Amino acid sequence: MTAPTPWKKSSHSGGGEGNDCVEVADTATHISIRDSKAPAAGTLTFAVASFAPFVNALKDRASRP
């Protein structure tokens, strides 16, 4: 049996009620993310080495006009 995934809510949330959050689970080999409002809807899972490039690509895309 495996241990439950240690989900943590992001410290960065949207404005207003702060309902635009994601949760992150960091294990030895993978990092998973999910919508905190709908955790049963599914997750995205990345190899640890792939997560930083994914986040950087999101930041780059968000900074475009």
C-alpha cells in the first residue's frame, strides 16, 4: 500500500475570494497538480525534471501581450 499524496494548496491564488487555487503534490519522482475546487476531476503529473520547464512556459505565456 502507498501513502496518501501530500497535497498542498498553492500560496498564489486569484483575486476576490481566493478560489482560483491549485494544489501541488511533490513526491520523490513526480510532481502532480490539480484544481483545488474539483480535486476528483483529475491531475496533471510531471517527472520532477519536467515541472520547472512547464511552470516557466506558463509564466512566459502569461507575460505576453
